[in-house]
Amino acid sequence: MSASGTVEKDEANKSFSSTLKSLFALSEAYPDLKANQGFLDLKTQLQKIEEQLLSARKYYNAIIKQFNTTCEVFPSSLVASMAHFTRKPYLTIEEEARSNVKVKF
């Protein structure tokens, strides 16, 4: 919540996604928890948040693609170099966050 830069926010989003995967994997191990209405509501809300983050990441990456292209194409590259505009990094999801979560007890 206190992340100030885009890189810090991206790292926070990655940790949020990995925590969600752990939570959902934990719920699979406990059938009573899976059937609890409060947990189901929480799961639905967290999935909506994750979808919104994915949508925002896609939008940001599209804008960054356009910005980077503008900075590299003549004649706007001349203006970009005078204004000290540089390429911006894309927001990505690490492969570790995409892998299946294994829960052991």
C-alpha cells in the first residue's frame, strides 16, 4: 500500500498474486473452509481485485509500448532525446508467481 514508484507497485502486485495462490491452495486442503460463505465472498472479491490488477497492468504496458515507440521513431526521437526521455520498463509477472503452489503440512 505504501509503494511509491511503479517498480515498487509492481513488486507489491506480484507478492499479492502469489499470496492469493497460496490462499486458494490452502482452501483446497480444507473442505469446510471451501464451503464457508464468508470465505467464498472473500475469494470472489480477491479474484476481482486480481482481474483489475491484470487489466491495469495490460493498460500500462500498452501505454509504455506507445511511449517507447514514440521515443524511438524519427522525428519524435529528437524531441525525446532533448527532453531526456528514456525507455520505460514493462510490468511483468515472474515465472515463480505463475507456477503452481504446493502446500505441505
